[in-house]
Amino acid sequence: MSRTRPEPSRRAFVATGLGAGALLAAQAAPSHGQTRSSKMEATIRTGSDVTTLVNVFTVEPDNQHKLVQLLKEGTETFFSKQPGFISSSVHASKEGRRAINYSQWASAGDIENFRKDPRFAPYIQRLAALSKAETILCEVVEVNHA
């Protein structure tokens, strides 16, 4: 039986980043919530009030580990302390050329607010020195389970 996928709404995917990237097979690091519990898991479901932010980073293989460490550091020291932060998971592609940060926020406004924080620009400059990035604001339109 085939499933019909709804067409995403106009706001489903808004690209606002620096470059291009693609999701490949990846290994995930655990999600962390505001309580910093490593047991927290991202909840992915349609119709959720959660706003999803996907960042895809393209990197030279020699820099992938440095980038992943920087993404983890950013989550631990900055993003997880921001109002509206729910969870974040970092994925490293097995081919070594990409890293993906999947984060969930209470609202798009919370994302806009952290971008205005003066500590954000220096962090982004560190990321840009290692990689090219694409940032995509998303809503979940379909979830399938085995």
C-alpha cells in the first residue's frame, strides 16, 4: 500500500544558511535537553508545536571531528541554556564530509532570539572557519515507523 505524502507548506523548509549540503548515512550523538540529561530523546511527530532546526555542514574529512566537537561545545555552553531549547543531536556522516545538527525549539521566535545574542556571531565564525553550512527551519510533515 502506498502512502501519499502531503506537499510541505510554504514555511516547511526555509533555507537561511551559508552553503549547501546533503544528509547521508550518519552516526548520532545523544540528544540533550535543558536538564542536560543524556537520556533525553528528540520527539519527532507531525502536528507538534515543536520547531525543528536542521543544520547541514560540509567539511573536509580531517576537520569533521573538530566540527563535531565544536557543535557539542556550542550545545553545552550556549544553545542548551537558551529559552525555548528542547533538544539537540549531532550526526557525523560515515564518509567524513558532513555533520548534521538536528535541534528542536519551542518556537521559531526562540531561534530568532538566540541569533541576536552577541555570543552567537563569534561561534558562527568558528563554525564557518571549518565548514560550509545550510540552515533549514522545518516542520515535521510525515513520520513512519517499522
